[in-house]
Amino acid sequence: MSLTVLTPLLVIAAAVLVGTVLQRVSGSGVGLVVAPVLSILLGPGLGVLITNMTTIVSGFLIMLAVWPRIDWARYRVLGPVTVIGAIPGAWLVGQLSAGWLSIILGAIVLCALLFTVTLPQLPRWEGRTTGVVGGILGGFFNTTSGVAAPVMVIYSRLSRWDQQGFAATMQPLFMTMGIASVVTKLLFGSVEEVGQGHLHLGLLFPGIVITVLLGILLGGRLARIVPPAQARAVAMVLAGLGALGALIRGTVQVVSG
């Protein structure tokens, strides 16, 4: 295997592994870590698509491990409406250039991280309407940027959702969002990079499954000794660096193009 093929594969594997470990420990991390890195490496269209594929696998496998703690009543409110948000997200991805997609991805991640860190005490806002709005926005942001966790964190704080139930229920939600994002983007033909170059989704997917399994095993062991708050802090730092890189790359592409 040539170096031009091996290097991207190793970077993808490393990003997916780290993101999965952080998601297993803290409940989120795959989208935050993987999307900016793969956006820089592969372009925002294919990078976010592979991120969506990763969240399908990681969400499903981690869901099996945390099944007893999942709040299925909340999932039934949030899960189905994520498809509504994915549809305009997939359309938008097909309309914008790679440069603008990189700028949007970087800006969304950086703003989400800033808002999450500085988020004040929010008023209590429960009910089905809050869940529907949160699910639609989560589906939209997951499709355009691969990052839905900050939106769901805001929803959890508005609804006073306990952390343990939230972290567990996010796994089937991530899986559902990932499926909606991949299907809608493929139906819209939004990602032109699919099938081009040396990276083929049919070959990547089995590798993603293996890497996610390894990340879950490592994350399960680390979860016994690493506090979730520390894992979230690491995820946020890595996500911030990746988002800054994507923002710079996109800006250069737009200015030079």
C-alpha cells in the first residue's frame, strides 16, 4: 500500500479511535473530534459523511453497553424529528463549495464549544416542543457539520435532564442522526467526493467498525479511572484545534478561489 493511501487511513483511524474512546467515557466526542480532523484531511463533504458513518457504528455499539440507562420516552420525542432537520442540512451541503462548508463547520464547532463553556444557568423549559426543536436542530447540525452534541447539551440543560440518562440516550440518538444524515446526503447527491480517489466507502466502513470496537473496549477500561468531565475537556480541546484548522483552510480556499 502506497504512502499516499496509508497516511489518510492512519489519520482517519486515529481520529475515530480517539473520538470513540472519548464518547464511551463522557457520552460525546465522536463528532466533535472526528469531523474537524477529517474535514481538513478529506474535505468537508466526505469528512463529515465519514463522521456520520462513524456515529452510526459508535452509537449502536455503545447503546448496547448502556441499554438499561436509556430514556426511551425521550428518544421517541427526539429521534424521529432529527430526520426533518437532516433534509435541509443535506440540501445545503450540496449547494455550498468546499471552502464555505469548511468555514461553516469550523464556525459551528467553535461557537458551540464557546457557548457550551460559557453557558449560563438556563431557565427550565420542558415539554414536547422543546424536544422537537432540539431534535430538528440536532439533525440539521449533524448533517451539515457532523456535530450535534452541543445542541443536545443545551436541550438537556433546559429540560434538566440528568447526565447519566442523557449520556446513555444520546447513543441511539447519534445512531439515528447518523443514518438520517448519510441517507439524505446520498439521496441528494450532496457529496461529490464519494467513490473518488483512493478512499472508497465500501472499504472504509469495515475499518471504521473495527476501530470503533477497539475504541469502545479502551474507553470502557478508561471510564473506570477517568472522570467524564476530564474526557469532555480533552474532547473540547481537540475539537477546538480541529475546528480552527478547518476554519483557516476554508477561509484560504474562499479567498484564493
